[in-house]
Amino acid sequence: MLISQARGIAISSWIGTLLLMYSASAFSADGEKLFAQCVACHGNKGEGNATLNAPAIAGQDAAYLERQLLNYRNRRRGADKSDVLGAQMQAMATTLGDDAAIAKVASYAASLPKTVSAAPAPGNLHNGNNLYQGKCGACHGGKAEGNPALKAPRLAGLDAAYIKRQFAHFRDGVRGTDPKDAPGRQMAMMARTLPTERDLDDIIAFIHRQGRPK
Amino acid sequence: MKKGLIIGLLVAAVAFGAGTYFGRSGKQEMTISSSTQGASYAGGFKAEGVAVKPGDAIRSVAGPAPTNVVVVKDGESIQAAIKAAPKGTIVRVMPGTYHETVYVDKDDIRIIGVIEAGRRAVLDGEKKLNDAILYSGNNFVAENLEIRNYKGNGIMGQAGNNFEIRNNVIVDSGVYGIFPQLGQNGIVEHNVVSKIADAAIYIGMSDNILVAHNDVFDSVAGIEIENSRHAIVEHNYVHNNTGGLLAFVTPGLPIKDTVDVIFRNNFVVGNNHPNFGAPGSTVSGIPAGTGILVMAADDVVIEGNIISDNKVSGIIITDHANAQNITADPESEPNSDRVKILDNVMLRNGYDTITEAKALMLAEGKVGAKNLDIVRVGPSPGSCIINRHQYVTVGVSDFTECDFTNTAATVNYLLPPVPPREIKPGERGKVVYLGICTGCHTYNGRMIGPPVQVIQALYLDNPQGLADYIAKPAKKRDDYPEMPPQDYLDPQTRLAVAQYMLQVTN
């Protein structure tokens, strides 16, 4: 009796593992398929395309990507009239289908190897380091690598223009205003503490140095 | 190719010659003064009433010793004894090992270790406990203890006045070894402190302090006087730290200045320890090989020290703008004003200095100098120096000649016991913020923990969430030290400080 029960458990857990393996591969296969809709702008490696104003998404935190896709779909991001580029992404996000599809594509993009942005981002690295450590690093990580525990995305690898644009959106009440977007509201509050545009350039110059081969 | 090289060398040689020539013609006449003669520094603090004469120097600040004595033996709990004791008790701790954190919130408590044939009362945190001793009571004394293996602080004061911390051995005990925060009138002497990941002795936001006869080594910052006023640091042996003696203004703290610090008669030797402060934190910006560092502090007097074998420089004077990992505070004046450098013995400093210092030396035509005793970057108005010709210097040519040669007339800045800090009703949150939180969190920069501004953004309108977090913190940042739980504060106090922290504006 006991033995057969144990065998039963063993077999069912074995089947369970098989199912899990199958579903995991199906999951990523689905993700890859869905990702086809992203490549036109974000590049086939998810490396981003600054000319098309599309940020890098390869290797970004999956939960962050999922949250942003949901924010777009739920009109928490890209709904402000002034955010024309956000509106494009908002339209795309609504075509992705249900929550499961969004989770799949986010997880696929997150699994792609991290990239760095080639376009230069000049600025004063001394000032950039000091301000970054004082204002950004506590959430986004000392090397701009992001910190899922604090819902802070990776910034290394993003192109300067995208960071600048999003920063302005946070600061100017375009992004991070929805009561349900708590991390966005946190960022909006921090964005209002930076003294000058020049400081932002310096911070971006510092971020640009991170995560790339020395 | 060859021709080009020769021309290049010629140009360099001419430029060098011109630099030396113009450098010389710009040199002031050599002024030689004797530190045993000449006027004495008047000091920056005047106690009410008559000036203290050397013979009347105050050696104790905690008032008369209590008569009530309790004894704690090996295997018993120091905390239990303190909990049971009335205010005004000497707690004698017999040799043995004590694994505990001791909180003292009563006045007139003295924890005195008994040393028997070299055996001490050892507080051992086993790398599990955060703090050995936290005191918020006034007239607190800690003596003859050995403290090891804590993760946060050895001994931390939280707004207690009239403290005496002496004859303790503190090893590898977290971020701060001895850290009186927001205290007035205190003595830190005859302690042996080593292997501390930030400051071995950290005087934070305090006034009227004497730090003397301590042996401080193998730490990131040796003795740090930060956002404090009227401190004398003398007769200490400060060696093999990343930086030896430091007078700082850390931006973003509620007290905005550091004024009137005398560094005298210390041994500041071979402070070349690799920096092991958390990357990105304030102290991680200290170059390994710094003897004395003055950053944005005013009226720092440096006299009679033996400063040797510090590889970057014997003395570095800087402002906030030039310092690493510092976010400026609009309410803090960023320059080191009125630095006064008197006679010091400086040997073999700056033998392997940083690129920035080399560039400055080049700019001053000091090519080929093998050593560097004093380097100053950023404005330092009203500063003076005597016998400047004896040092290898950069950036001090605009220092005037000091109109005094010694500090003999300034004995110390200690006072008879001062009254406890006044806490108005409704200010509990503020006092806890000042006395505890700002030990690690500045408003807008990274000291030990994340900046207060970031915490405000994270908790927005959720003070209860923050109050819950400080009672039982969870590690969220790989590159920051873990926050010690503040569950010794009662829930009302935790909420009060959370509310205060979320609305404070600098």
C-alpha cells in the first residue's frame, strides 16, 4: 500500500516535471513568436533603435517590462497627449493580447543578452558619478544594473535620448502620475529633485559608462 | 621622426625652464617662525565665565560617580542588569563573553568592565548582532570593555550628553567603532579601535569633544570629526587606515557645518590601507594613502603631528565640488575656510600619489618632486600656514602667514556637565531622526544607507510602511550594508520618526 502510494507520487511528480518542461519551452517559444511584433522598432536582438526612439529591452528585468506593457495597455503610460511616442507603444501593447501573452513576451525580451548603446553620451563623469550615487544608485543599483526588489529597471544600455525623454516625462507629469503606478510615482518624485538639465547630461554620461567592456 | 622627438623634448625643456623661473620669481620670501615662541591660537570656543587655565583642565564630564553598584558575571546579561538598575548605577562587568546588544536609555549609567590579569569583559556579536552598546541616556560612561564581531556599531550614542568612552578595545565591529551622535561634551580616550568598515571613531553632529590617546588602525577612516563643532583630537596613534584624521562636512545632514577642530600632536603614519568602504559611499571616495583630510570644514588647526609615509599626501584640503561621491547641499558652505597649518613633522608622504595631484604639481612647475606633504584643491579662503618652506605643497601659495604659532592657550573644549538636550513635546520623531537615522542616512547623498530623498519617494504617503520596515528591515540592495532593526524603539516612536522622515526637507 505504502509502496504503491510512493510510486504513484513518484510517477505523478515525474509527469508534472515533464509537463513543466514542456510548458516552459512552449512559454519561451510563444514569447519568441510574440516578440516578432517588437523587432521592427526594438531590433531583432532587442538592442533598441535610437533613430526610431525605441529603447533597448534586451536583458531588462522581466517584471519591469511586463509592468510597463500593462501600464501602456491600461493607459497609465503613453496616454498623455504630449507623449506621441508613448502613444505608438500604447497602440502596440494593446495588440499583444491577454496578460499571459504580455508575460511571455516580457520574459522572452528579458532572457535576451544585455546590450550597450554605441552612441556617445558626453558629460562630466565626476559630477555624474556623484549625483548618480546620491540620487539614482539607491534604487537603480551602483552600476545602473537595476534592482527588481525595488522595481527599478536597468538603465545601463539605454540610449541617452530615451533616458532624457523619460526623465522629462516623469518630471513634467507625463509619466508616473497614475495612482496605481506606484514605482512611476516614486520616480516622478525623484525626477523633480535634480537641479539642472546639465546635471542630467552628466548622470547619463555616467550611466553610459556602466555595463560596457572597459 | 627623430627630429620631431628632439624638437618635442626641447619644447618641453624650455617650458620646464620657464615654469621653474616664473615659479621662483613668484615665490614669497622665506619666513621662519618658532612654534615655541609667538602668539597662541585663541581657540574657537569660549565657555561662559573665565577662561580655563591649563592646570584646571577638565578631565571628566559625566559628573560624580554613582554610588549604586551592581555586578554582572560571566553567563549573566548586561542588558538585564541595566534594565533592573535605577538611573545612577555603576554596572561592573566581570571578565567573560557576552553575546548581546545593550541599550541604555537612562541617565548616569556607567558600564565598567573589570580586567583580571588581562582578561576582559568581551561583548561578542558573532557577526549576527548589529550593535554592542547603544546609549541615549546622559552622563554615560563605558570603560574597559572589549567589543568584537558586530555588524553595525561598537558603541553608538544617540543624543546623550556628557559621555566618556575610554580604555575599550573594539575590533571588526561593523560600520562605526565609537560613534557619539548628536552629543555635547564628551571624551573618547585610550581606546584601541581597528578593522572598522567606515570610521573607527566617528564624532557626528556633536559639540565640545576631546578625542585623545587612541590607537586607531586597519579601518577605512581613522578618526572622523563630522558636522561637529569645537573638537580637539590629540595624542592619537592613527596608522594603516585608508585615511587617518578627517574633518568633514557631510552634505545633507541636519547640522550643516564643522567648525573649530584642532588636530595636534598625533602620529599619522602609513595610512595606506586599501579602501574597503561600500563602493559609492562617502568614505569609499577617500584615496588610500591620505594622512589628514579636510573637506568643507572651517577653522581646522593642524599642529605638532608627526605625519609620515602616507602615499597620496600628508594633508589633503578639498571642497565638496572636488570630492568623490559627494552630492552638494545648498545649505552647506562647500569650502574649507580658514585652515591653519602650524609646525608638523612631515616625512615621506605622497610618494605614490594620485593623477589629480600630479597634474596640480605639474601646473605649479613642481616637476620631479618625489613627495607631497600638502595638497589643496578648491577654494580655501582665509587659510594660513607657518614655515611653509619645509613642506612639499600644492595649492597653498595663497595661504597667508598665520599670526600665531601654536595652540598652547587652548587646553580643551570640555565643560562641566551640561543639561540634557531639550526635547519639546511632539519632537520625539525629530530627535530620533537626528540621533539615529542621520548616522547613516543623509538627505540627498549616499553615506551608508540610501538617501532620505529616495526613502521619501519610495514611501510617499505610507509612514506606517516605513515604520514597519525599520522594525524589521529586509536587505534590498546588494551594494549597501544591511540595515540594523530599530525594534528597540516602541511602535509609537517608530511611527513618529517615519512621519518626521517623510516630510523633512533637508
